[in-house]
Amino acid sequence: MADVDFPEPDVTPETIEPATLKARIDAGDAVTILDVRMGSEYEAWHIDGESVETINVPYYEFLDDDIGDDIFASLPEDEQITVVCAKGEASEYIAGVLSEKGYDAENVTEGMNGWASIYEAVEVQGYDGPGTVFQYQRPSSGCLGYLVVDGNEAAVIDPLRAFTDRYLDDAEAHGADLVYALDTHVHADHVSGIRTLAEAGVEAVLPAPAIDRGVEDAEELTAGENGDVFTVGSVEIEAIHTPGHTTGMTSYLVGESLLATGDGLFVESVARPDLEAGDEGAEDAAKQLYETLQERILSLPAEVLIAGGHTSEAAEPAADGTYTAPLGELGEEMDALSMNEADFVQVVLADMPPRPANYEDIIATNLGQNPIDDEEAFTLELGPNNCAASQESLAGD
């Protein structure tokens, strides 16, 4: 959205915090959202949910002295209208205009930036290994991460740079020191937090094959090899090389009970194979992913919980609210896990979603080649992750 000097509305609208809005949506309350960003921004990502109705009218439509009647005709008169923009400025003005005209309108503070700042920790109650595991959930992008705590030690898997203080604070709240920050691979959808955590004294781990992609500050990172074990209290976290999504993709088996799969396997789909390999190398990467799934993941006990690095609208949460599922259950329900190699490769490549926004810049940043500040990092990763293959073609009936 271009910088616009919005006038002060004659009526100051009510406001709603992003977290409060999410709580309403989670509770199934009917919510009508007026998104006043440009159509292309809205189409790329917006607030959604089963009880949510969204209307997109670009902000500039409300800047004319004589606003067209057709605009107001598109808005419900008997429902509360929650107005959102990118940063909360345009929506504040427009919510004020609507309030002045008698609508029950409220403004989402900080807009979609505020929505992207929501980050929740949910205990994985299905985990039955030593210690405790929490799943971090970022609803704006579907990014998931994990905090493992046992005694006075903790580790975070797939941390986001935007929330590095949160990991340190959460570990402290559980009476623990954060000793490891483990990345599963070089991410393409968000800026990793391992380097910022390393500056705070946490040991930052990146899989050795990922470092081989050209990481410029490799000397500051621990190279994780297949079979390495990182101990947190009495919890052993074993690195298992699971290539396919990327050559360096590594899963972490936590307490022999939960497999943090990064972008290899999700509860609703499998990884896309083209973000590192490109179109020309996607077929070979898909074959590698098939081999990984069959030989390295499906060979684990059926009761191991699969805990991916992302989720999507197609995913159903478990009873505890986390996006986890037993491996045996996924093996029975997900068609992709029972296909032969030829069918798997064909289906994975047939309907690839759009690549994540700014993915090339994000990869360069996570390789240590593109130094940016925190604000740039936050802006760079806004939007959906799109790291999975098509759910419709790979999931079961």
C-alpha cells in the first residue's frame, strides 16, 4: 500500500486487537471483515475462517468526497464490520467513516502486521516421551515451531527471527535455559531465528548438507550430521537426514516419540520439491522425497507423532489443538504415502502451488548472504508459506 496521509475521521472508531479477533474466530463467532488493501494483496493472503465473511474494497474507494452508493451497498447494515489494512492506518480512517454513517465498525490495530505478530504456544499432549513439547503456531502464515523443555534445559526447533525474544522468555518461564536452536533446513518462507539466538548464547544448529549450499557464516553455526544427538535434560533429539524438499532437509526425533519433520511431511500433505532444485531439478527431488518417506520416515514406529513445520487451511488439528498426527494414521489416510514412485512423482509435480513470496531473498538471508534488519525481515516473510505440494491431489478421500 502506498503511503497516504489519511485525514482524521470525525468519529473515532472502536478498536480490536488481532489476538482478540483470532479468539473470536477460534470460538466460531460470525465475523465480517472489510479488507481495504489492494486486490492483489488481499488475494495473496487474508484473514479467513469457517465463520468469517471477507469483503475486499481497496482503501482509495473511500477517499473520494462523494463515495459511491455501490460501495455501501456491498456492506451489511446489521452486522459489525471489522476493518483491516496493512498497518492499521487506512482501516482506522475507513472504520471512522463507516461509524459516522451509522455502521457498527471497528479497526484492527496494526492491521495485517498485527495479525502476523500472533504467535501461540500449545502443549503437544499426545507426546509421551520425556520432558514437554510445545508447538508454536503462527496463523498468518501457517508456520509451526517446537519448544522442547526438560528440567532446566530447552531447545527450539525451526525458530523464527521475529520471535527470538519469545523463545528465550518462554524457556525462562519454564525454569530452563535455551541451549539449542535447531533448524531443519534452509527455509524459503520465513527468516530463521537461529543466528539471533546464537548472539544470545544459544548453540545454533543447521544441518551440514544445508550449510553446504553456501552458508557464508558457517563458522558461527554447528553443522548437524545425520545421527547426531542433542540432549536437553533427559530428552534426546536425534537428527535424521530426510532430503527431498531440500538436499539438507533434516528431521528431529524428539524423545523417540515425536518427529519434527520441517517441510518433509505435514499432517495434510507432503513437501514440494522445487524450491531448491527449481523446475529442472524438481523431478529428481521428488524421487528423493519418495525414497525419504518410504525408507526413513515410514519405517519409524506407527505411534510416532508427525509434527510438521507448517500447516494450512486443509489441515485438521488434533484434539489438543496441535497440528500433529500419529505416523500410522497418516499412512492410512494420506494417499501420497501409499503410491508407487512413478505415481507419487507425477502427482507431486502436477499441481504445484505458487512459490512463497520473496522466497529467493529469504533463502539468501537464511544462507547468511543477505544481511537485513528486523523490520525488513518481518516484511519479507509476510504472507502464506506455500511449502507443501497440493493437498487435494495427495490427501486421501
